[in-house]
Amino acid sequence: MAKRDLGARVSGTLTIGIDLGGTRVKAGVVDAAGAIVARRVEAVGADKDGAAVVARLAGVITGLQQECGLPVAAVGLAAAGVLDRARGVICESPNFPAWRDLALGRHLEAAVGLPVSLDNDANAVIYGEARAGAGRGAVNVVGFTLGTGVGGGIVLDGRLWRGTRGMAGELGHITVVPEGRPCGCGNRGCLEQYAGAVGLRQGLRDAGGDLARMADAPDAPERMAAQARAGNSRLRDIFDVMGDALGQAIATVVHTLDVQRIVLAGGLAPTADLFMPALTATFHARTFRSMAQGVRVLTGELGEDAGVVGAAIGCAR
């Protein structure tokens, strides 16, 4: 696409969003409306040393700039882990266990000559959905990312709420079953232990027999969903547990923040048909009627693009 043709189609300032996962880098040039005008998906590579990853990211950015052919103002980089956003530092990351206090943002800025804004991956996903996906048009949105575990993001008055230390939105650690399943955070009964893939797999183990043998299969959640839709009542019961846990957590969020738009994103969001009935029933049973009125629980619209879009739009604010 020629530069002048693309320029006629984009809206406002262009930024680059990068969603850095443990195995893949998803990136795109994004306009102010949240439209991706150029994209790349590449493997992180076997060398996960900080310098090697910076070089890989710099190559992705350079390639996108060349493909786009229009000026790019900044880069938003989303990654999992404990971050010091103000300093552009990844303190620790589950995807890169050897990293400790890596100044990824500063190193990448030096490599590409553009401002780099670092954010949590779940924040980026929910911000993308809030601005350009299922939450667009609402100024207050809370979202849950349903993947291996459960993350979250909080958008209030149109802005991400990060809290005092940048750790706001750890919605996967809302307690939904007092003295319930142990969680890696040290607590018991966290939402993550019932609503993420971790929770679904534990549900299989608790069910025993043939279902327990499915728990360690790489595609266990997908197989569960297919068999539940085919009528397996025991698997439907596990999805009901997931829905009940989410309903409790959403009731807590609504009582606390009085939001009317809840977005469910991430890899398990497409299974919402299986857990939404239980979610809805529990939410209404546990929420003041006046506060439940008008609340919409929606599944994300951007799919795997959500983190890229959110990181890109977020770095422009």
C-alpha cells in the first residue's frame, strides 16, 4: 500500500503496540481510533536474554515502520509480570524467569529512538477493549482476562486505574471460596483457581476418573468446551463452577466501583456460552438490584489484537 493511500485511511497519530509473550511477539501500527494498519507476529526466539529480546523487538519496530511508511510517535510495550512503569523496568516476569529489574523500556528506547511506554499485559488487553472493542463508548469499564490464570484491568473516567504501586486490577485474586483451593499467591479460594484454565484443569482432577486424565492435556480447555457443548453434564458442571465464581467476583466489582460495563477477554472468553448462565444467575443473586440494573457483561471483540491495540493507544495518552 502506498504511503499516500494509507495516510488517507488512518485516523490521527500513529503508534506501535507490542504484546510480548513468552513465545510470540505480536505487534502492530495502530491509529488513534484503534485500527491496526500494519501488523507483525514473530517468535521470541530461543535466546531470551534481555539484550537478545531487545534486539528482536527493535527489529519488529523497524520492520513495521518500513511497512507503514508513515511517522510513528511512540511505542507501547505490554508484558506479563511485576513492572515499574515509571522507570520502564520489568522487575520479574513469569515468561522470562531470569529477568530481574530489567530496564526493557529504556533499552528499547535507545535502540529505536522512540519513546517507549511499558504496561502490564492484562491492562493493555482491557484498555484496548475499553477504547476500541466491547467497552467502547463507556467511560467506566472493568475487564477480566481469562487465560491460563485470571488477570484484569480497570478503566475509570476513560483512563487506566493502576493504583498506588501500579498493581491495581489483580482481579484473579478476589476470594470467591473462603478456605478454598490453594493459590500460588499464598491465599486460598482465589477466582483464578476456579475461572482460569488452571481452575478448569483442577475441576477435572477433582472430578476424577476419565476427566482427571484429561487435565494435563495441552488442549484440555478446548476439549472440555467441545464435549460440554455436546452434552457432557459433568463438564457443564465445571463450567457452572467457573460461572458462579465469576459472578461473585463481578458482584464485588460492581458493588465497589459501580461500573456498568464488564468485559471478559482472553483465550477462554469464547467459552462464555457455557459459563454465562451461571455467571448471570450468581451476579443477580449477589448484587443490589438497583446496582445490577443496566450492567452489561460482554465478551471481548478484539481477540488477539486487544493487547496490541491497548498498548498502542495507551502510550499515546
